Amino acid sequence: MQFTRQFLFIIALLATLHSGVAVSADWQGEEVQRDGVLTIVNPEEPAGGDIDIELEELWRVGGEDEDVLFGVIAQLVEDDAGNIYLLDGQLSEIQVFSRQGEWLRTIGREGEGPGEFRNGSDLYRGPDGNLGVVQIFPGRVVKLTLEGDPAGNFPLPEVDGGGFQLVHRVRGTKNHVVMAFAQQRVVDGKQSTQSMLRAFDNEGKELARYHEESRHSQFGGMKFDEKTCANYERRWAAAPDGRVAVAIDFDDYRFHIYNADGSIERIIERPGCQPLE
């Protein structure tokens, strides 16, 4: 099975956030202080050795012989009962299944009205229990109840001086809505992009700032730079307690772990890790 660089980053980030601080007696790394920040330096060899995980299929839906039709599956989330809400970015709808794989209902639809969306790219469940469907551009977050009733739009930050807003990825924690978004404007013939990773409450009040970057593009003769364009905006994960882990560096195996209030807790790195080809 082949994995993308982004997918592997997310798996590592989730493992980082959900693992305890205790380490094995066989761990050969070190803890150092750099500019007042605790840095965990891990070796290449895992303390517990390699772990093989056997996956057991519980159920499946879709395929040529199924009544359920999928376009492009963008994201899925669970509710407290284990029901699965599957966002279809192509069909602009959310299919709901029980934890046993039984189809329950379809909610949401394509459009611009209340509870409607187009080309949803991400799905999350907020602290209020409602679903949020993310549109990258024009940036918009459409909220729905678990039954599919419109619940308004999440209030995005205003763009100072005019311009456009993009929403890349959103996650809900116990008390936060963590959002990676960008604001674009044209300055002196160049496109200026300010990308940000911040936390808000349910009413859109800013609670924390984790990381942000700026980049500029010249119209005409543009070149694609993977390290610039494929930045941290989709390489992060949020824990239920509000902590956020971000893979800021493109090549290096290094995670910045932030507390819920935006302060840096620690950095975890593996200096000997080779970048993926």
C-alpha cells in the first residue's frame, strides 16, 4: 500500500498527540533545552522495535453491486454512538452509516442556501456537536446538525483590506475549533498570501495562534515550488484536550507541539530521518 507524504505526517502527528510522555527504558534518545523549549531528540531505531498491525475488515459499502454511490470521499467523522458521517466532495452530500455499516440517511446537498455547500473538502465535528463542512474557495464553513438541519455558517475572520479567504482544514476539540486558513490579496501586482493556524470558540472568537507564514507570487512566469505550496496547512493534528501538533518543516522529521493556549510545549524530532522520495 502506498502512502503520500501528507498522510504519513498525519499518522505520525496523531500518534504523537495520543501517546503518553513516559518512555521505554530502552529509549536511546535525549531531552534537551533549545531557546527555552524542551526538545525530544529521537534515534532512528524505535525503543519498542517494529510493530505489525493486522487490520480486520468489519464491513464495506460501495462498489458496482451496491445501491450506495460514492463520488469522491473527502473525509469522515463519528458521533458519540459510533455512527459514521462520510462527506462526498463530488456529490456534495454526507452519507450516514451506523457502526455496523447500515445506511441510515443522506444529509446536505449542493447549493448556496442554508445547509448547502459545493465541493466540500473537509468535515469535522465541533464542540457544539454539530458538523462543519469546509469549502476551500471561496472560503466557507457550513454547519449542520447530525440530523441534517442547517445550523448556520461558522464566522470566519475578516480579511483586512479586502481580498479572498481560503479554508484548508478544520478540526473540533472539546472547547476549540482549530482552523488552517489563508487570506490572499494583491499588493503591487503580486499576490500576497498569509496562511494561519488558529483556534476559535463556537462563536468565532479567537482563542489561540499556533503558526503562520507569508508568501508572495508574481503573476506571469509563475513556477510551482513544492516546499512553498505544500506547506504545513494540511500537516497538523489536534488532540481532544486542545493541544496541536504541526509539521512545519517540509524535509525534516520535526513536530512542534503547542498547548491549547498557543504556547509551545515541546518539539519532537528525528535528525537522522531521510525525506521521502
